[in-house]
Amino acid sequence: MDALVSLVVGAVLLAIVVAPLLMYFSGRGLTFLQSLRISAVSFAVWAGIMLVFFFTVEPVTGRTVSGLVALCLAGSLITRLAAREGVTKTGWFGVGAKSVFSLLALIWVAVGVMYLVGALG
């Protein structure tokens, strides 16, 4: 039960963090509520995929691999849902991939800061 609660909380936090990134990468074509809805749907699907991976695939591949695969699927879903809202894909990556890569960079920075604070304290 604790894993389910933490997964839902994580999906909500990820959706809230990705919404401004999605607004930025869409070229200001989306409002905050549109981008929040797109990211919320995508990370709700991500949470469902993570539950499936948690019970079936994780014992075989490990948590990191299944998490990265699920994030890639969430990024693809973000791009597809944004296309329905009129955001066109420009360049190699869509807005979902750019948002997910930025999210990963922010997570890495947060982890680095936590390690730095832990090492100093």
C-alpha cells in the first residue's frame, strides 16, 4: 500500500513539474491548464505502467530500466496529446521528449544537491 501511495504522489509531482516545461517547449502554444492536463494524463498512464513493471518486469530487469522505459512512453504520450492540441513537432525530438529530458536533468540536479548537502552536513 505504501508503494502505491508513493507512486501516486510521484506521478502528481512529476505532472506538476512537467507542465511548465511543456508550456515552454510548445512555444507558448499551450496554457498552463492544457499542459497540466496533458502531463497529468501522461503520468497517470506512467503510474499504471510502473505498477505493471513493478509486479512483472522489475524482478527480471531492475527498477532503473523499467523506470526509464516508462518515462520514454510518457514522453511519447505527451507528444501525441500535445499534437491533438495543435503543437507541431519540430526537429528530432517532440515536446514530450524535451520535457522528459529536462525532467531527468532536474532530477539529477536535485540528487546532486542532496548528496552535496549530505556530504557537507
